[in-house]
Amino acid sequence: MSERPQPGGRRERNKQQKLDRITAAACELFAEHGVDEVTTQQIAERADIGTGTLFLYVKSKGELLLLVQNSLYAEALERGRADAGNIPDALDAVTAIVRPIVERNRVQIDNGRTYLREMVFGDPTEPRHREALTFVGQTERAIAAVLRRDKRRDESDAATLARIVSAIMFISMAASVNVASSAEEVVQDIRAQLRVLLTE
């Protein structure tokens, strides 16, 4: 995870340092045990804060997962955009955007599926949920930009196709039938669906 710029005053720096410790503790514990097996008490202890203090920063374990996964999702999306940049074929370029997101989601499958559930069913006005939905929008815009390379496709059609691609990706990652599938198997399943969608 990338370091955030430090705010100006001491109080703000202390708050940011606590949030960074909470994020790091949650990230480590979720990676080690999975979100369902970790308690907020364990996260608070690892972050060296009280449980009450933890709840000043986040309201729930689901919100903690969003906090952790959002930064990882952002990194995966940036990698996908960079990988897609020089790939002329639309299917290959879209797959390049999708691949790191799927790989990130499959590092700890239960965490990945819970993150998707929180993203879809969580409160969209809550800042971390809103941030997660922003990443979905950024992903769709990146995919639409690839699809607009085909001059026969207007901006509206590219945006609509990008939303469909996004839905395919999220359903494939969340589907119970894919729980035992590797990241590569999920990517290939998505690619097979996209081949049908993008073939004219």
C-alpha cells in the first residue's frame, strides 16, 4: 500500500498515523486469517489502540475491509491501465485491465467476495463505500477508453459495454461456482464471455 501524504498539524498527523496502523493491522490479519475469522478486538490490539478508538475511525469490520481493499484495488487498476496502454487488440487490452483486479480479488477469496458484497450492498453515502464505487467507475471508464479505440463505437455504446464488462467481472469473481477457481481460471472465464460480447 502506498504511503499517504502527511497532513499539516500534529493532531492530524496523529490521527493519520492511527488510521495507518489500523489499516496495516487489518490488512495483515485479514490476509492471515480471512475477514470472517478476525475480530475488531484483534485489529485494535495489533494496531496498539483501544477498541473504542478503532470505532472512531470505522463503524464495522466490513468498513475496515473496504478501507484495506480499496487501496489494493486502486493499485490493481493502475497496473491494469498501464498494461492495457500498448495493447492494440480490444479483447487483449480489456483482459489486461481485468486481470490484476481479479488476481487481487483472489489473493484471499473470502475477503475478495466479502469486499464485493460490501461494495454492492453497503451504504453508498459512507465514504469508504463511495470510494469503492468510485473505483468501479474508474474501471468502467478505463475499459470504455479501450473500447472507443474502435472508431465505429460511439462514446455511449462504449460506456454501456464497459458497464456490461464490469458486471461480468464482478459476477465471475463473486460467484459461488468459482470459489475453488484460480485467478487465471476466472480471468479465462471472463475473457471467454468478453470474446462473445466484443465480437462483431
